[in-house]
Amino acid sequence: QVQLVESGGGLVQAGGSLRLSCAASGRTFIRYAMGWFRQAPGKEREFVAAITWSGGSTYYADSVKGRFTISRDSAKNTVYLRMNSLKPEHTAVFSCAAGSAMRSSDYAQNRAYEYWGQGTQVTVSS
């Protein structure tokens, strides 16, 4: 089992920045690829960003490229999502997820991830 706990969400004005954290415990964190997803009110959960177990490769949704950055610190068992130039449409619950044995085509797929956190609310005001 892997337990994931997100933090760092909150209320921010448009144009502002936030850094989300996802702390992992349980099985060896380093063996898992990590992803961030978001779910806005009334919408399905969608992929935001992912990072391989080694941290050597990252993947982003087109809508956040150049604006969001995913990183991981295996010594701290933590993955981060830095979000810059936030817009009101970024308002959502952001969740992190962990998955193993993933192919490059899997990273954006909900079903590829085995463990999920409870999520942290991000609200961007105009």
C-alpha cells in the first residue's frame, strides 16, 4: 500500500502561484511514477502532469505546459506541482496518484494509477 497526502492548496488571486505537495508513505516511493490530476466542479477528473519513477521524464497536459512544473524528491518521498500564472479556470480539486509498470502512453490515464490521495482544493479568484 501507498498512502498519499496532498497539501498546499488554497485561495489565490489570478496570476498568482501555488506549490502543491504530495507526501507518500508505505511501499517504496521510488518505484512509482507519480501524477497530478484535477477535477473541477461538474467535470470529470483530468490529467495535469506526471513524472517517471526516476524523475528523468515528465509529461504535461497541453493546457498547462510552460505554466506548471512537476518534480519529485525521493529522499523526502514527496512530489510537487508548481503552478504559475494561475487562472480562475484552474479552480479544482487537485489529487496526486502513484502507479507502477507504466508505459509512456499510460501517464495521462486515470486507470493506470493504483493509489490516490484525497485531494487538495485550489481556488483561483478573478
